[in-house]
Amino acid sequence: MAVGPVEYLVVTFPGDRFADAIAPVLAEAVASQAVRILALAFARRSGDGTPERVEQRVLDPGGLVSFQPPEGETSGLPDIMDIDALGRMPEGSSAALIVWEDLWSVPLTRAAHAAGGELVVHERVPADGGDDVITLLERLAELRTQDVLTDAEFAAQKARILTD
């Protein structure tokens, strides 16, 4: 079975703005079958500064973003409570962790395999054009902590970042 690349992002927003500002765009991406949501989790920074998990129904009361988590093994997917950036959220703000599979690339993967090829690199260029070295290393360490990368893969990517 061909599987598209799996990616995630964490987006923060003031208060409970997910349903009116972010959910419609995410729902459209799912409806167009460009992506399949694998996980969707929310957190809010409480009055004492501690991030706390929030149920989807609180931030998306109309259920605009509907999805069925995949059956079977889901270990290795990030957990919103393990995201370091939550500690830097402004008080009263919320965050959404969105994990998705890029479905648009599944036909491309099949075609590459049928032609005897293989996909060997998939990287993401940040929207702002780049990240500082510290941010890249923090992300890399987070992937190793989540067992997404082996120690050898971590070392290779770290060396690449430090030499660029």
C-alpha cells in the first residue's frame, strides 16, 4: 500500500479562534482529499501558565473538521503535550497539533515505484524561507525523542545542519 509523507505542524492562535479561522481551511483540505488527518489535538495555556489539553469539541463545537483516526499502530505520532513551543504561548492562547498524510503524493509514489524508482528525500522548506540553526536542532532532537529518527539518522541530519 502506498502511503504519502506524514507531516505535522503546531499552530497557535488567540483564545478559541480555531473554529472560525483555521477549521474551515483544514476542512477544505480534507474534503478535497489532498490530505488525510491522522491526529488533531489541542492545548490551551491556563492562567498559571501551564499548558493543558483541550478536547476538540471545545474549540470546534460544530465539528467542522471531522476525521477518523487511523486504525492500528499510531506510535511515533507527536503528542501535543510534548511540544516545547507550548511553553512560549501567550496566556489565554490555544494551540492545535495537526498530523496529516499527504494524499496528493500517493499516485506519484505509485508511479515512481512502477518506473523502478524510489523516493529518497522529502524535506520541507519553511514558509518564512528558513530557520535558525537552534530551531532546526531543537526540531531534530524532538524527532529523535519521539523515536521518529534513529540515533544514526539524528547524527547525520545534525551534521548536515551544522555544515550548511
